[in-house]
Amino acid sequence: MKANIGSADRVIRIVLGLLLLSLIFLVEGPGRWWGLLGIVLIATALIRFCPAYAVLGTDTCHNQPPVPGQKH
């Protein structure tokens, strides 16, 4: 799986993921479970691959060196 998430995209995903996760602790009722979507954003940021980007052909990882251990 080829990395398709760039550095700026990773930072944005981590920040938004943490904000969404905070909903679990700050919101009452069933709306709090939307915070679990933060796990998806954080996970995709950490592995530097987004399946939705792959389907759409999007790549924010321009001109960056490959991540060790990932296929090109």
C-alpha cells in the first residue's frame, strides 16, 4: 500500500481526530459516539494511507521520501 497522505494532511487528521475523540467525554447523549470517528482519522494519519483517497485517486504525499517498509 503506497502512502497517499502528506505531512500537512497528517497533522490536520490528528488534530481533528483528537477533537472528535474529545466528544466522547464532553457531549451527553447519543451524539457523543460520533467521537469514535476520530479513531479513523488518527489511524489513517499514522499509517499514512487513506482508502478513500485511493478510490478517488487523491494523493497529498507529493515529493516526499517513501516510508521505510512500505511498497512503492
